[in-house]
Amino acid sequence: AQKVTQAQTEISVVEKEDVTLDCVYETRDTTYYLFWYKQPPSGELVFLIRRNSFDEQNEISGRYSWNFQKSTSSFNFTITASQVVDSAVYFCALSEAHTDKLIFGTGTRLQVFP
Amino acid sequence: DTGVSQNPRHKITKRGQNVTFRCDPISEHNRLYWYRQTLGQGPEFLTYFQNEAQLEKSRLLSDRFSAERPKGSFSTLEIQRTEQGDSAMYLCASSLSQPGRTEAFFGQGTRLTVV
């Protein structure tokens, strides 16, 4: 069965700190896709990144970086030098190759204080 | 067309009434999805369409729920005989047709409160 676990319910940091959001997934498929979405207070889910199961290269985009490790079924997300505008709920999600639906984790609420 | 549009943004209804929500996807997207999100939880998949065909429905989607996408453009989600447990945020998303290969873009949602 598919499952996404985000064990951190809430994280609070002070501006400019680095923060890592954890994501662990379960799937029986060999082909699957992993995603991170951001949900600010306005409620709209904003796409951040998609990775497929064959590409374990880590990715960096500005202050954001992602660490995909198949050996531990993890897809962690790091924000470097956090800013107040990063405050939001962050969701990790999984989809398998045979279906197009997203399975979301329960989310991690990040609060960045000035 | 700058994104996925959902109407209304908020809906308050009495238990037992029927409600209908509308979603207008990004114009070139042929896949459209409905999700439901309750407080403190991640979105849960309800159903999705490719063009006008409804390809998958979740077991969460009881007989009181029905979704349509006439002509493969906008979609409606109707809930009949609403119950308090239906109170949630209903999210619509759209994408291009390749499964998992293109990201889904979400609307701002319709928040339903059943009193």
C-alpha cells in the first residue's frame, strides 16, 4: 500500500536558520514520483518539486534543496537561511506510475519567526 | 487564464441540503482532480477526469457525491443530503495527461461548512 509519513507536525525556527522537513514513503512500485507542495495561509497548494524514482540526484533551487534516498525511502526537504515568508504547511506526496492520484502526508507546519 | 479557479470560495449550508461546487482548470490541461482536505490533514484524493471521462473514484466518494466534467472543460462536484462530516476544504487541481510526469496545479479550494 502507498503511504507518506511526515513525522514532524510543527517546526519553529528563527529567521536565517536552516531547517529540514522529513518525508518517508512506502510503495510496492518500482516506478513512482515524489512531490513537495507548500500551502500558505491563503490555502492554495503550490508545487515545489517533482522527482521520479529513477533519479536520485539531489536538487538545489535557490534556498531550497531536496535529498532523495531510495535506500531509506526518504525525500527530505531543506530550506537554507529561512525567511518569514517560508512560513506555511509543507506536504510531501507520492504517486505511482499506474495511477495519477497523489497520496499526501499529513504535512509539517513551519513557522519562521523574525 | 492564470490558474485553477474554484467557486464559491466558501459555502455554509444546513445539514440535508445539496451543494454544488465548480472548478475551472487551466485551459490546456486535460486532467482534472478533486481532493478533500480536513483540518490538520493532507488532501485526500476523491476522483479524477481525463477530458470528460471519469477514470478513478476513491472509496471515500460515497453515493451522495457526484462529479461531472461535461465537454472536458470545467467540472462540478455535487454533494447531496449534506452531513456535518462533509465539512472540509474541497480542492480542485489540473494537469497534463502524463501520469506522474507533470505536476498538478491546485485551486484555492471551496471551504464547506455544514451546520
